Amino acid sequence: MAQGKSKLPWILGGIAAFMLLCCGGIVGGGYFFFKTGMESAQSKAPFATEVMTKMSDSNYEFDSVADYFDASIFSGIQLDQFKVAMAAYRDRLGKFESIGNATGFNSSYVNGVTTSRYNFNAKFEKAEGIITFAVRNQNGSSKIVEFSIDSVSLK
């Protein structure tokens, strides 16, 4: 080097700047997708409210909400067992009052079918709980493929 100046500080500075830009993009992108996902989950609150209101107003009779559910939900359990769970919701939680904030979400897309799982805080007449449901969206139709309510009153 004729002038005695090293290029090493410039090279290291360039690498550091590149790494900061990449990490900033990853963090910023992660925040964007998290925020977008939570907004998507919150957009399902009216659907969850509709299902729960109809279920509660019918005294937790399955037939009143059967059209919301995909038949595959009963592949692992019998319909009678689900009806027993609904009776427990009625007896231990009481009337449904409101859906709160979304507390979680997860979504997958496989072969043209989107399945999204949502968790919502919920308030009932006798207790609070977390409603979890998964919705399969296919050919413009949305059906519940998983449903549960978790509450200390149900344990």
C-alpha cells in the first residue's frame, strides 16, 4: 500500500451496515406479519361472536349452530361427546356475553385451502374463558373444524 491507509475499516464498516440493514428488515418484517396476523384474527371476532351468540341463545343446542361446523370436526370424537361439552358450557359458564381481544392466531395454506386457528378472550355470565376455533376456508365457504372453550370453571 503506497499511501499506508488500510481498507479494512471500510470493509468492516460495510459489513456491519449490511448486517444492520438485514436484521432491521427481519425484525421490521416480523413485526409487520405479526401485526397483520393479529388484525386478521381480530377481523374474525364478529364471526366468533355470531357463533357464540347463536349457541348461547339456543341454550347451547348443537342443532342451532350445526351449519357453522364442518363434518370433519367429529372424526376424532362422537357428536354425543360434543353435546356433553356444550351442556358443560351452558351449566358452568352460563350465557355468552362478549368476545374480547384476539390472544393468538395461526394460519396455514395447503392445496388451495386456508385453515386459521384463533384464540379469543370471552366473557360469559358465570366466568371468563378462552375460545379457540379453527376455520377452514375453501371455495368461498368457511366452516369450523376445531372448537373449544377453556375456563377454570370447566376444570
